[in-house]
Amino acid sequence: MLNALKRAGIVEPRMWCGGADYMAPFFAEAAGQNLDVLVVLGGDGTIRTAAEGCTEEGPYLIPLPGGTLNMLARALYGDLSWEDALKNTLAAPSVRVLSGGRVADKQFFIAAIVGAPSLLAEARESIREGEIVDAIKKGGVAFQNMFETKVQYLISGKIKGEAEAVALICPLISEGMSDSEQALEAAVIDVESAAAVIGLATAAAFGKWRDDRNIRLTKTKRVTVQSSKDIPAILDGERVNLGRSAEIDFVSRAGNVIVAAK
């Protein structure tokens, strides 16, 4: 990466490198450097954390794919290696404003999955790491929670009900909205079988499954959710706990990224 930056004429780039346990202090140190551009190579959780610190005022962000799903990187650069994505971007840089969503102090730029189906993400990670027994245990807990506890939702202050999950899809990857549209796409998910839950939970973050009969779609700038138990959620691939109630809002100018000019 240093060689690629130097070949592009970047003067004295600074690099931080380490595992997930080191990211918080690294980002804190980077925030104090008054950076113009922050290049991040990492998984979805690392990139989402970096993007939260890259506001409209700066620094600009180049999020490179270094994880499993690489949702934001793929949406911005296509299905490229991080080396090719960086090379193309440095050769013809163009600024792109990202919209997204916010819940409490956390942002997301691809999608938020709110409700028990998000617990399947833990089982997925266990399978990826070869912990099959742990995956079965976590998957069983997820399925039990899915059908015992539903999420009550209020969309745009007028559409209300309860469902297994609510997904909020950002304009960047929505198949039903243009990238410039000023809203989130809310998908209310009410499933009838465990098999349907697996399919929805794995595809939800990519904005697919639009024709599924178990899904109701609408556009909104705010969704309120609540439940009798703590509400699990996935924000751009990262698991979070929303407590027993939360408000999720559309953010029109969440930050600036640098992409390759078309």
C-alpha cells in the first residue's frame, strides 16, 4: 500500500497496521492528525467505524475491501481487489457524497437489520472460523428469539405494526431508489419458517429479495423500534445492541468518499 501511495505522488503517508483490538486507539490517533484522506483496508465493522469519523467536513475516506462481505467497498468500487480499487482511485480520483442512516451515535451506509434475525450473523462468523459447535448453539438461540420476540415499529410516524425484523436499506445499494434519493427504504420482514429467515437475513444487506411475499417496502426518513427485550441489530455487517427502543434516521450527507471517476 505504501508503494502504491508513493507512486501516486502522496507525500509522506502515515500508516497504522494491526488487528481489531488495535483499531480504536489507531482511529483516535488518526483523528488527531488533521488528515486530508483516510485509506482503510479492513472488514465491514472496521470500515463502518472509520466512516463514522469521516464527516462531511473531512477527512475523505477510501474504504478498501479486507473482510468477508466488504459491503461498502463493493458498492463503491465493484468486485475488485483492494490493490486494483486503490490503483484506479488514485489514478482518477473523484469525490462522492454518501448518505446513510444513524441510530444513537452509530451510522450505517449500506443497511441495518433490526431484530432477532440479525443474531444469525454470530453463527455465520463461527462457521467462518471453523467453530461448528458454537455456530449450531448460536443459531439455535437466534431461531428461538426470532419466534418469541417481535419488534414493534413506527415508520414515518404513521405506519405501525410488529414483525420479526425491520431492514433499513440505504440509497447506495437499494434497487428501488436512486443514489441521490433522500430517504431510507424500510423493509418489514414477517416470516413463516426458519428457512425463510435464513434467506432474508443473508440477502437483506444487499437490497435484494424485493419480490418476496413476506416483505413490505416503503420509503422513510425515520423509523422507531421497540421491544420487550433488548433489540439486536446489524449495521453494515457489525452486530450492535439497540436496547429496548431506538430511533433510526436518514442522514443526507454522512460523509465523503473518494472513488475512481467514471
